[in-house]
Amino acid sequence: MNASPITPTGALTGIKVLDLSRVLAGPWATQMLADLGADVVKVERPVAGDDTRHWGPPFLRDDAGNDTREASYFTACNRNKRSITVDMAHPEGRALLLRMAQEADVVVENFKTGGLKQYGLDYASLKALNPRLVYCSITGFGQDGPYAERAGYDLMVQAMCGLMSITGHADGEPGGGPLKVGVAVIDVFTGLYASNAILAALNARHTTGQGQYIDMALLDVGMAVLANQAAGFLTTGQAPGRAGNTHPSLAPYQDFPTLDGNVLLAIGNDGQFARFCAAIEYAEWAQDERFATNTARVQNRSALLALMKPVMLTRSTTDWIALLEDKAVPCGPINTIAQAFEDPQVKARGIQQSLPRNAGDGIGHIATVSNPMRLSATPVTYRRAPPALGQHTDEVLREFGLDDNAIAALHEQGVV
């Protein structure tokens, strides 16, 4: 599917974001703002750029189908941004960034705690120049506490916050042991929380006239997204363990082997369970006191599964879905990512977009996953493909009043 037409205004049109972040959490936050219409200028290191430009394979392919030297990872979180390269260690580079920060509404950075102070790009320094600035710092462990100086990474935080202790099969089962989630979910969630915090701070600025500082930590987010599992622990004092694909509070709510694969049942209430039992011609199960209520089914999960598993093996996955869907029993296939992109609902919703690159590097278009936010009056727009390194450096510098000679001099000095 081709990119949607550019609309004249987005929800954040007019908001200027100076993006000093790299890798995933910060760029995910700024991509959210960019999708909503903000002008996001991504500042990268000259020559090297964002680390994720090199995190391959897989690599982007050019129009001839050949691998390039740019990793696809970068494209996941840098849509709708303009890329400039600036050496902040150079005095003139710092001066450029200070000038941009003076006109920015938002700065996002994920350097180590205190890492930007030496460049005069910390919040205290920039607030003095621009009191309306919303400044968001993203670190592994926050700005205070005994771990504040440590570097933090998604996998480390998945382990530390307890997420890996509840992900995977139980010890002693085939494949048992702690597992990370298949996506860097702590980084992604941190980006989402950060973008929410930024929007809240921008809204507060309408009343106060002042910006503010936002301290985002991966560990804080990791603890927060434990959700019902954390609530259960805080209620009972009992730490939950790994239970594969079963749900700690619902049954049957898991995958089941079928005649030709697997199917996922997500039965969330007693009515759904009764309809399931009637459909498979075991209506008496819903009357059995061991299974009549969800609480009873959770308490007698082993007995229920012993009855269900042989029955689920008697039909194919497709047949189970056909039987149960029109009975309002939640179920579905366990797709690969390739199968998910071929799903008719995914296609109907326009989840995949193709954006023209126009950077002169042989990469004509880049595929991207649509933003799931659907606003009726100020919709998300897809204005720019993830940029080539420094693609917009000269363009942005001209907007700040530099002429061609001044820009050429900066290039010669290695400032940009």
C-alpha cells in the first residue's frame, strides 16, 4: 500500500522536537510525535550515525534488490524525521545545537545520567535559554538511586524487573527456563510512556507557560508494565512463576495442539466457556462444579486440560476456528509474522505502508508499519521515509539562517 496523502495539519503541527536520542526507546517516542505532525530533527554523529543503522542483518535493499549497508532496524523507529549530523564535541557544533534548542518545544535525549552537561545541553542549561522547553531524559535506571550511573539495556531490564521470570515454560518442562520477549518491549513501552509524558507536559505549558523536566527510566517502566502480575504479587505476597502460554487468572486461555498445528483459545468468561462446551458436544463440562466458573476452572486447570487436549487434537486449526468463531468463542491461529502481514484484516487496515526515500542512495522506497492511532480530524500522516544519515543537514541549517558558504565551511571542518 502506498503512503497516505499529506494532510495540511496534524495534531502536533507546529511543535518542534530536537531528537538527541538513539537506538530504540527515545526514537520510538519521537517517532510517535513525528507521526502526529511534529517537526522532529534527529541529530546523529557524523559518519557513524545512530547505532541501529549498523545493527544488521537484515539490511535494506536497493532498487536492484541488493543488500545495502544500512540495517532495517533503524527504519522501525525513525519515520517522519529529518536527519542532521552534528559533532557536539566541536564548539561550533554545540553552538548549532544550542541555537536549535532555543527554538525547540521538546528535547529528547538518552545519554547517560549527566552526560550532556559537559556540552551545555543538559536541562538546567537549556531551561535558562528556553523556559518553555519540555526536556525528556531516558535512561536505564533514572536520575537518582544507587543504579543511576549504570547503563541500561532492554534485555537487562527484562531480567531485572521480573518479566523474564514470568515468560517461558516452567522449570522442568520441555523448553523450561526464563525467556526474553521476542521484541524489545521495555524500550518500546518506555517510548510510549515518554511520548505520553511529553504530551502531558506540552498541555500543562498552556496553563503555566513553562516547560518541565521528564525523568524516564527503563526499570520504572519494566515494573509498571508487569500490570496484573505485579498487582497479584502485591496482593498476595506470592511471586508468580513461568506458566508457558497459560493465563494466571483465566482458563482455558492458551494454545492447544490441533490435528495439523495449533490454535489459540481466549475464553474470558463463563458464557464463552458454556458456548465452547456446547459447540464441541461436551455441554456437561460447563455444568461440572469443577469447571462451572472461571475460578473453579483455574483451580482445576490440570483436570480441565486433561479433558480438552484430546478433543482439540481431533480437528484442524482451520476447522476449529470455523466452528468456534460464529459461536462467539474467541479463538485464532498462531501466525508467523509473514502470515500476520497476509491476514485480510491486517491488509484491510492498511498496516503496511511504503514510503519514498528520495535520498539518492538507490533505496527508492522503505516499507514501514503503520501507526495504530486513528484520529478522525487530525490523522497520523506519513510524510517522510526513515532518513539517510545527514539527509537533511543542509536543509535544516538553511532554516536557521546559514548560507551556502557557512554550511560548506562547517562540512570542511567536520562539524556537520
